[in-house]
Amino acid sequence: MFHFYWNFAAFIILLSILIVVHELGHFFVARIFRVKVEKFSIGLGPKIFSWRNQQNTNFIISAIPIGGYVKMLDHHIDPEAFNNKKIWQRAAIITAGPVCNIILAIIAYWIVFMIGIPSYPPIISKINPNSIVAQAKIKPFMEIKSINNVPTPNWNSVRLQLIQNIDKQKISIGIAPFNSEKINNKVINLNNFNYKQNNKDDILLALGIIPSDMRIEPVIAIEPIIDDITSGTAADKAGLKVGDKIIKVDDKIVVDWQNFIMKVRDNPGNKLTVIIDRKDKIMEVILTPEKKLLNNNKVQGFAGIIPKTIFLPKKYTQLLSSGPLNALNQAINQTNKFMTLTISIFSKLISGDIRFNNFHGPIYIAKSAGRSAEYGLIYYLIFLAFISLNVSIINLFPLPILDGGNLLFLLIEKLKGRPVSPKVQEFSYNISAMILIVLMILAIFNDIARLC
């Protein structure tokens, strides 16, 4: 129950900030162009509290914190009426809301980059077989200490050094076991590698490196020790137990967990002789991995084992902070990056390239808001920026009930020389409202389905 109230509170605070900023954008630009604002409401439904300023604007806080609005005078004969202003002025007032959401995202990211983002050592989670780094005999669970003798304390520095050296024929990568200074230099050959022709955006994935899990305290599996076994699976039937350390498979020494997993995957239905250490006693078991059919119709082995994992202690956390100007530049770049990504996702959603069941609703947002708040201010601000950008882009959709739809009406008015008739506007408002309600219901169903 505590988590419910926590998520709800984090969601309401998030939503309130987004609404206030959005509506303030409309309000201030309206006042700049001398448009009389009759009401400024945060929330919908029954009024909780209200007051009036010197311009006789009624500021209202309502009971249901899921929206807000700015009501402007719209009588054509009044010089302070919204509809009596020039088209470009009305367009500026309408656009101000989404623009303020973008500015909010930039400010949130700016604070984040000035305070600093937690960073972790670059520990390799997996290596793709037959990749360039696999050919260089670079293995999982090793830490990347340097690239061409330049220290790489985090994944950002690894990516930067790889990109700076990607046009060279060879790159030297210094690796060491986690929490060790025993560095071994490996050379990757780039003669037959063309990053520009590679279809992966991340330089790490293009080379075949899969980074460790970047959670608050990343989890990594190091030694081949069993932490859990799924009941009824091949491992359970073979008699393996929690705490067993796997030493050999078919007379080959198991160096790390990835080494064991690859052996299991490559032997679906085949008997494997597994030597284990169980409480300092060496034992032998026969493991026959189950056959598992993948989406590409390939079959791989499956044992049903969960490895023992460790958390990187907080002492390994670094805060990557920047000065005000550099942080502002990073914030603008990050905002641009996420806006481009969000527009691309919405485009694929509309075209059908992404299924609608990937669309999230208020339940998911509330849960994510609560989780980010638990992690701390930095993560809450990052989530606030992300949602603010989504709100900005969605509001610019050409649906009449949204800001984008009102801009569309202004464009039609500019082309035709007269406003869209009130009847057409009212009809289109009703249709777009129905569309949004249906989309919201479907999004809520998606959220509920994920919880079940």
C-alpha cells in the first residue's frame, strides 16, 4: 500500500509541474499580446481554491489533478479577445505551451548534468560470438581499463575513445578482471570493419561488446556459481543445487559464467558431463539441456539456472558533473536527441512498425515516477524531462482538442482567408476527444496487462 501512495504522490507532483509549466506558457504569451485571460486552472472538476489578480484573472486549483487550462476572452468585438488577434500572435500563444515543456526538459537536464550523473566501471556483460572483439579473445566480465593507453573509467569514456580511434587499423584495449589492476592488452583489428555501414548506432554493439546492466547498482555475474534453479528444468533433473560451483564441462575448464552458458546453448538435447564443487566436495552430474526454439527458428540449449550475481558497491559510483555552460550544451543536445527519438517512435507507432501494446498509459507513468523518485532527485529529473518532451510532442499532434489541432485551424484560416466555422470546430473537437479517450483506455489496458 505504501508503494501505491508513493507512486501516486510522485505522479501527481510530476503531472502538476508539467501542467503548470505548460499553461504558464500559454498565459504569459497571451498577456504579452494583451489577450485577457479569464481563467487559469490547474486540475479539473470541483474547485478547491481560487483567487483573482489585478487583471481580474481567476486562478483556480481544482480537485482532479489530471489536466489544466487557460480560458481566454474570445469575443470578436473586444480588442483583448484571443480571436481578435493576428494569426501569428494566436499561433505564438498556442505554441508557447509545448515550447515551455521543451524548456522545462532542458532545465531539468541542465540541473542533472551540473549535479552529476552516477557512472559505473565499464564491465563487459557479454561478447557477441564471431565479432571483432571475440576474435581478439576479449571475454565477458572483464573491465575495460584503457583504450590506446588512455584511461577509461566509465562507459562514456570507452565510447568516446572508440569513436575517436575507429578510423585506425588497430585499437589496443587494456582489460583486467573486475576490481583488479592486472591489465592485459588486447588488440582488435579494424581492417575489415566499417562503422558507417554497420546498422548499430552504439559503437560498443557494433564491435560486439554488450555493456553491464546500467541500473542504480549494476548487477554482474562473475564466477559460475548457481544462485537459483527453476523447478522441473534440465538442471533440476540433473541434480544440480543452489551454491554449486561449475568447474568443468566435458573435461573443459569453465572460466566464467558466460563460458558455461555458451556450452549449454550449443548443446540442445546433448548430454554434458559437468564437474561441480559442492561444499568443497568434487562431484559429477550429467546435464542434458532442453531444446528451446527461438524466434528465428533456431534451437538452443536451456538449463534453467540463474547465476549468482554481485552488486557493484556504491564506492565504485562516480558522479560525472559539468560546469554551467558545458552542462547547458549537454542539456540541449540531450533534449534534441530524445525529441528525435520520440518523434521516430511515434512515427513507427502510427505506421505499424511498432505494435500498440508497447504504448504506455498513466499507470505505467505513475509506477515509473515512483521508482525514479526512489532512486533520487537525479533520476526523477531525468524522468520529468522525458515525460515533458513527450507531452510537448503529443500536444503538437494535429488533433483539434490539442494545441497542434488549433494550429491546424489557424493554417486553414490563413489559406482560406476566414476562420473555420464554429460547427466544424465543435464537431472536430468531439471526434478528437473520442479518439484520445479510446487511446487512453487502450493504454490503460496495456498497463493492466503488464501488471497481471
